[in-house]
Amino acid sequence: MDNPVDIELQRRYTEDTKPPNPTAMDKWMIDFSRALPVVIIVLVVLSCIVAGVVAVFKCWAMRIDREVYSDESMLELQAYASFTSSNRRRPKSSTSPR
């Protein structure tokens, strides 16, 4: 028969080397570490979508600005500016010396 001391040492060795039962926190951490790459990928995709929407909005706003300030409207603004500036000139008085 086996030596009782050897049996006891074998039992202690297997108890010490056996992995402990995972707690709820350990299970949550394992699940989170598995899901972390997916979370990072989703955040990157969402940020790219937001950046695209912002870029499209900026291009659309620039197009609207270009339409508002097109060549024809700029000519109209210049004509209006020259008209108003010509009306603002002080009239020459007949009493001023030359």
C-alpha cells in the first residue's frame, strides 16, 4: 500500500495547483476583455461616420456660400456699394474757395 505521507502530499499538491473557481468579477473581466476589440472597432467606425457627416455638411455649406456669393451677386453688391458711396459724397458748396 502507498505511504500515507505521499498520499497527503499528493492531495495538497493537487489542491494548490487547481485553479480557483472564478468569481462573478472574474467572469465579467473575461467577457469584457473579449468584447474590448469589438467595442474599439465600433467606436472607430462611429467616429468615421460622424467625421463623414461633418465633412458633407461643410461641403454643402460651402456650396451654399458659393451660390449666395456668386459672380452675379458680387457684381450686384459692388454696384450697390458704388451707388451708396457715390450718394454719400458731400456736395460741393458754391461758397467754398477753389
